[in-house]
Amino acid sequence: MSLYEDDWQGHVLVYHPEMAGQEDVVKRAVEDPKHLREGDYPDSRAFEIESATNPEGIRVFVRYEREMFVDGGIPGNVTTAYPINSKKYQSRVGPIIYTRPDTGKKK
């Protein structure tokens, strides 16, 4: 998984400046998401994680080099990341396809 400086500076921070300094949160979201959703394209997924700064969490979109990525090993890159705000923005993500098991520990 890649997060390119051009995507971070040219998109994420331009449209979602509140994500400044939250690269580690983006990394954690992809590595250990609370929820994984179908994305708005067949070659994308939306990773969601809890956030200390936003009650609804953070959402990170990843697009893969090809649609057949479910077996793993297919490179992808982060295209955007933002605090979830369901009251302000209608999301184009699909249904949840994975939920992290509750281990009783706080992340």
C-alpha cells in the first residue's frame, strides 16, 4: 500500500486540512481497520478506524492496480482520507464487508 506525497499534499490536505499530521492514523486504518467497506469503484475499498478527534472515525480510500485484488498481493494507493461526518456529507461507500472482531481492548 502506498501513500504518495502528491496525493497527500495535493488532495487530502487541500480538501481535508484537518488530516494534517494524521499519517499514522491513515496507516493504522489500512493495517487494522474497524470496518472495511466496498468502495465507490470496483477496484477500491474504504477502510474505517476509530479516531480520538472525530466520534465517527476516519475513512481512508484505497484504489488497487486491478479489480482482482481480493487474494492480496496487488499494489494499491491511498487516494483520500477524511474524518467521517454522516450528517454533513453523504458517502458513496458500499456496505461493510469486514468488521474487526471485538477483543475487549481499546486501540
